[in-house]
Amino acid sequence: MTELISSGLVRGMGIGSTYALLAVGFVIIYRATGVINFAQPALMILGAYATSVFATGVGMPFPVAVLAAMAVLAAVGMATERVALRPMVGRQPFAAAMVTVGVLTVLFVVAHRLIGTQVRTVGDPWGLERASLFGVSVAQVDLAKIVVSLVAIGAVGLFLARSRLGLAMRATSMDQEVALAQGVNVGRMFSLAWGISAALAALAGMLVGTSAGGFEAITALVALKALPVIIVGGLDSIKGAVYAGLLIGIAEALTRTYQPRYAEWLGANVDVVVPYVIMIVVLAFRPYGLFGTREVERV
Amino acid sequence: MLAVKNLDVVYEDVVLVLKNVTLQVPAGAIVALLGANGAGKTTVLRAITGLLDVHRGSITRGGITLDDEPLHHLDAPGTVAAGVGQVMEGRRIFTELTVEENLRIGGHAADRRSVAVGLERAYTLFPVLAERRRQVAGYLSGGEQQMLAIGRALMSRPRYLLLDEPSLGLAPRLVQHIKDLIVEINRQGTGVLLVEQNASMALSIASHGYVMETGKVVMDAPAEVLRANDDIREFYLGLSEERAVSFRDVKHYRRRKRWLS
Ligand SMILES: Nc1ncnc2c1ncn2[C@@H]1O[C@H](COP(=O)(O)OP(=O)(O)O)[C@@H](O)[C@H]1O
Ligand SMILES: [Mg+2]
């Protein structure tokens, strides 16, 4: 029971909430611009790098370092949108998605240069401490991941639901022409979507970087897990991204904990495949994902 | 004065849909822009409000001025800020947002205070909207959606309001209601450019009217002249040779008949 909670549920939710952060980033850009942003993994690893520089290099207090890294990445995201994506407005969403693959390549090369080949850390804000949750000992790092992610996503949700700019972003995602006619600067909404999404990716990068063993450039690939997450949750649903992120994280952790024991014949690294298996199963029954809207067009 | 002068508009760089269109809306006036489907009325409004590029259209000649300041180099948010509001064809409300959110987005560029004042004004003009402020706008009836679209356009406190076929698809009683509202909005100091296929409704409240046909202004006269004009009566009645044989002809016939109904 203890193992189920600490290694299964809590660790799974820890991983899953990181996926959720990345997935929410995908959803926000998708809803605002209709484009799937494949550059997200590079933004994430650059975020981990920036946190590492600010926290261990410059020596900022950890929370300040994280906020600074998010701000830097928000700026990178906005610049990317302005330079690479804005000229694609009005073109095929597929072509724009391919542009983001180009952006991924460029940013990944940059990340590789910056990070080099050695393993880095973002510092050790949570250490190996364990905390007690309803009498069960769980890793503090897992709790931190869950709390940080959900607070960040909650803040974004509140911003979208309550603020003037959030309303304008939602209106833009529903009908760009009508939003324009109300005086909304639609280009600025695209920019904002990229900024928020890149900041969330940076936060996810920081969380991934706090895992034991640190991070290297190739750790960026973790962010690809967000793809099955958005398919399962529904491309256009933030709620879906959160639930699907947690679901897939937990499924992965449970597989990692129990599969070697009860289904060893499946071989090693089965947990890596699990998100895709879930994706295929969900797609078979609900083509628009668990929370997606019907008319969403697949890219 | 909102003035369109010698305007040519082209879609996709090839289709010339407006040819030498000139029209004026004096401050505080109601001006009607009439014409059959496809005449180019909506395109005129898109040109005024900076929405042509969304439709791959562009102005190739002439221009638009607002109180003698050029308007045609502004983007859509710029024209809203300059004081031009619009109710688009087909209402185009945000069906997934609440009534109040729809109104608030209309006041996007306005400051907090004017949003509060604007909401107050909208709910006074349209008490039905006040009752349903928290409801998702998609559940409103056609007439209520039209009111919401008008209320939304007023949130930016425009000096000129462009309305694209506000009576389309509404029952006669509601058309009457919308007409009264337009008169009231105008009385409160807003100039109105009223695009309509329902000529009798539009000409009954307008001081001046323009008639468009295949991208050109073919008539330009005070409303009472147009109301009395035999050509208009005959052309838009056009019943003499019509034989309502197919369903399409029936629709056509009805549409034409509406002009004087
Ligand atoms: N985006 C577009 N691309 C090409 N042609 C268009 C476009 N929009 C409208 N048109 C054409 O321009 C003409 C005028 O259309 P419109 O301004 O919508 O007329 P109206 O509002 O009077 O019905 C029509 O022939 C229409 O087919
Ligand atoms: Mg039209």
C-alpha cells in the first residue's frame, strides 16, 4: 500500500504534472493560433539551462532563479513567434507546424552548444528529503513537482478566465476576425500565447532538471511525452491536458514499479511505451480525446 | 463625417468587387446602403474597418476618411480606437462565452471605467441581456443575439456604427424592435451606416440612401426620394415576369418582395 502511494501515485503524479505543464503549453498555442508547437522540447531544456545558470552560476535564490528563467524563456518564445510564426498567419496550419519543427532544430542546436555534453543540475532545492503524506513517506521532490505545476496551471487558468487579456485570448481562439473587429490586437495575443507557453515549458524544464541525475541536452526528449498527453486530453482542452498528464504519469510510474515484478517477460523499458498505448486506446474510443471538442482539426 | 471616396477593392489580387464607390455618413446621421446579395455592401464595411486583409482583399484605389483623417491605413483595432464600431453580418457573437463576456470583449480597448459605464448602458438598452448576463450566449434567440452583437459594438463608444443586415432572419416584430433600437442609438449621438436588403425598413429611418449593384453605387439620394422612386419600387418588386416555379425562385421572389414589405 505504501509502495503504491509513494512509488506509484505520488511519483506518477509528479512526473505527470510535468507533462501537464508542457501539454498546457501546447494547448494554449494551439487554441490561440491553431498550430501545434513542436519546439516545446527545446524551450523546456533551455528553461532548465537558464534555471541552472541563474541558480548555480549566478547564485540567485532558487525561486528568483526560476522566475528569471521563465521570463527569459517567455521572451525567447515571443521572439520566436514574431520572427518565425507570424509570417505564417493565414497559411496552412500544417506548414506552420513544420516551421515549429525547424525552430525545434535550431533551438536544440543552441541548447546543445550551451549545455555541452556534461550533465548539469539546477541545484538541489528539495534534496532527497522525504515528507509524510497521510502517514505515508513520500519524496519531497514529487510533492514539489505536483504543487508547483498545479499552482502554475491554476494561475494560467485564472488569468484566462478572469482577466481582460485572458478574455481576449479566448475570444481570439474562437474567432480571430471577430476579435479583431472588437479592437483586439490578435498578433499580440499570439505573442502572449507563445510567451506563456514557453514560460510553462521553462518551469517544466526546471522540474525535470531537479530529478536525481540532473539533465543534459538530450533530456529535451522527455517533452515529447506531452504529445500523447494532448492527444489523450484533447488538443484544445486545458483541463484535458491536466487530467491526461496525471493519468499518463501515474500509468508510467505504476508500470515502472510493478511490471518488472509481475510481467517481467515484457522486457525492459515498457513504461516508455505506456503513454503511446494509452493514446492508441483512447483514440479508438474517443477520436477527439477525453475532453476535446469535436470540430478540432488534426494537424 | 465618415467618407468613402472613389474606392476600388480587389480580392485575391484579381477579383475587382468594388468600383469607384463613394459614400458619406455625416456625423449623427443614419445612412442606408442597399443592394442585392453580392452587390459588395459587406466589402465596403470591411474596407472601412480594416478587415479586408483577413479576406485577402485590398484597396487598390481611393480611400476612406474619418473627419478628414485617413482611416484606410489603420488595422482593425486601429479603426475601433478611431471611433468606428461594427455589427458584422450574421451577428458573429462568441457563442461559448457568456453574455457579459461578449460585452466585455467589445470594450477590450476601453478602460475599466468606460467598460462599467458601457455595461450599464447595454443592460439599459437591452434588458433581456441583463437577465441573461451569466448565460452562455449560444443559448440566446436570434433576436437576442442581434441585440448582443449591437450591445457589444457599442462598448467601444463608437462615433459611427456600421450595421450589416441586422434584420436578416428576424421576424417582423423583431425587425421593428431592432429598428427602434437603431433610432435610439442614433438619437444618443452615434452616426449609423445601415446595410440592408430590407429596403423599406432601412429607408424608413435613414436620411439618405445609396443603392449598390455589382460593386458600383447606382443610386445616391435622400431617403424620401428613394422611397418614392419608381425605379426602386419596380426594380426591387420585380414581380412582373417572375414565375415562382422552383424553390429557389420562391426564395428569390420573397427576397425581392421584402424590399417594400
Ligand atoms: N474573400 C473573398 N474572396 C473573393 N471574392 C469575394 C470574397 N468575399 C466576397 N467576395 C465577392 O465579392 C462580391 C461582393 O460580396 P459582398 O461584399 O459580400 O456583397 P454583399 O454584402 O452585398 O452581399 C461577391 O461577388 C462575392 O462573391
Ligand atoms: Mg453582405
